[in-house]
Amino acid sequence: MPTNRQFLIDHLPTGKLTPDVFKLSDGPMPSVADGEVLVRARYISLDAANRAWMWGATYRAAVKQGEVMAGGAMAEVVESKAPGFAPGDLVWAETGWQDYAAIKAEHLEKLGPAKAGQPITYLMNVYGIAGLTAYFGLLECGQPKAGETVVVSAAAGSVGTLVGQIAKIKGCRVIGIAGGAEKCELLTRELGYDAAVDYKAPEFTKALRAAVPKGIDVYFDNVGGRVLEACLFNMNNHGRVACCGAVSQYDEPSAHGPRGVPGLIVTKRLTMRGFVVMDFEAQNPNALADLSSWVASGQLRVREDIVDGFENLPAALIGLLAGDNVGKRMVKVV
Ligand SMILES: NC(=O)c1ccc[n+]([C@@H]2O[C@H](COP(=O)([O-])OP(=O)(O)OC[C@H]3O[C@@H](n4cnc5c(N)ncnc54)[C@H](OP(=O)(O)O)[C@@H]3O)[C@@H](O)[C@H]2O)c1
């Protein structure tokens, strides 16, 4: 009888995330009811938002003490009591941090097969939430035009690496904001960014201003806080801010907003638009066709950050929040 390893929430964090928040436990094997499918997690996705869910309800229910830690995974069907799913099928599922989960069929999304010559993990990366978020956030909310200046924060992360490259494909001048000289160098050397600015450097605001001599037309905001503030002060009239997330505030007990809201929104006639990737679900086929053609042509390079071993989930999430990752971070379970 296989065991079902689980990470439970021992207690909810009140400050920075620490490993003791999670408790490793051997859970029962789930029983499968009619209409449900038993799946086994293969790769568990790590997302900055995992931490935000611990503060309360967002676009999904809050994570609660005693529960299995929430999270999405690429999983394999082990047993099916629902039409349309058979053992061996690959699905995207909200398994949580555990080996096995029994999930209602309507909550599963079939994945695959992998495209020829591409790793299977691309299905939960560039063809999954990261790719679709970058695509819709930039193109629908940002509305970039060729020749405009686009700035992206958390630019070396899973969403950010893709946003910058898509903006380049659309003919924009692209500046990435990331933590540390090494990541900034990677953005210009490997991912085609025109310039990169280190938000951890003491002269960040000056360096940002110097990097955008014509001002910012589109800012893709993954972080909020003081980086958002610095960008707002450099926005051009009628600029667009795509509000994707606020990772600078997820692991902080006292989040604070930027100066310039609403003053700069008024005087510069800015549009700030928040979005959640599911808002654009009906357009997924078009987005996926574009993303796969850009990957195939080599215009879009995909970065993966795969951590091996279920037991490393807590450290991998803590590391993601500290900026250890480049590209899409996930944990390989089996
Ligand atoms: N709206 C949606 O539908 C949607 C969907 C998916 C993701 N998102 C959002 O997209 C953003 C990126 O998420 P992700 O899961 O792809 O993670 P990620 O960008 O791969 O990783 C998070 C990155 O955030 C950066 N970071 C951490 N603390 C920071 C701080 N205080 N200030 C600035 N940057 C900081 C780190 O890079 P550095 O080394 O550069 O600090 C880290 O690598 C998040 O805000 C997330 O909520 C939104």
C-alpha cells in the first residue's frame, strides 16, 4: 500500500515564512467516489501566490491551519471513476502538497502530450499559468505598441522572463527590474532585455530613471510597493500599468502602498488594471498558439528551475520568496 506524504500547515505564519510552518505527515490514501479521479502529483508548482493565500481569501479560499498546503501540480491519473479520464492521463490539478488526491473530474484539466522536442514541464510553465499570465497581462492589460518602453518587475521570475521576451517580440524597448547584479546580467545576456535595473542596489531609483530616458509606457507590475512607486513616477502620460501581483508584500506583515496613488494616476491619465489569468480563459487557444509558435521559432526562451524531492517543498517556496529562482520553479515529486 503506497503512503501519501503530505505537508500540513502546522500554524499560519505571522512574519516571514519559515520551515516550521509546515509539518510532514503520512496521510491516508484518498478513497475515490463516483465522478472523481485519483491522481498522483509528478511536479508541484511553486508560486509566489502560495504565500499570499496564507493571509486570507484572495481569488481562492485561504489556506488554513491543519490543512494540506494548497498548490497546483502536474499529476498523473491513477484510478478514474469519471468518464473521459483513464490511468496514465496527465492533468493539471489542485492536489495540494501531497502525493495523491481524489479530485472531482470537473476540476481537472487534461494536459499534453508534450510538444516534440520539448520537456513535459513546459505544459505547466510557458503553456500553463506562467505563460498565459505573461501573455494576457502584457497584451490585454498593457496594450504595448512597437517602439514603446515596457518595464517588467520580478523580471527573472517565471512570469517575468516571459513578459520581457513577449514585449521584445512586439517590438518594444524592454527594461527588467530584478534583485542582484547576476540576475540583471542574465536578463540582458540571455533573455534579450535592452537593460536591467537592480532594485536592491542603493541607487535604484536613479538607475531606473537613467534606463528609461523616454519614460515608461507600460509597466508590468509583479511586485507592488516601492518598485511600483518608482515606476509610477517615470510613467508617460496615458501609460498602462498591468497589475499582476504584489510579491514584495506577500511575506511581510506590514504591507504598504506606493506614494503617487491616486495623484499620478490623475495627472498622467494612467490606467492601472488588475487581472487574474482565468479572466481570459476563453482566449487561451489563441494565446497557446502564439506561445508555441514563438517557442518553436526560438524567439521565446523558457527557463525552468526544478527542485528535486517532495521533502524540499518548504525550502523551495521560502527560496522563491527570497529570489533564489530564475524562471519557473517547481518541485519534482516522481
Ligand atoms: N494575476 C495572475 O493571474 C497571476 C498569475 C500568476 C502569478 N501572478 C503573480 O506574478 C508574480 C510572479 O509570481 P511567480 O509565481 O511567477 O514568481 P517568480 O516571479 O518566479 O518568483 C518570485 C520573484 O519575486 C521576486 N521578489 C521577491 N521578493 C521581492 C521584493 N520584495 N521586491 C521585488 N521582487 C521580489 C524574486 O526575484 P528577485 O530576485 O528579483 O527579487 C523572486 O524570484 C507574483 O506577484 C504573482 O502573484 C499573478
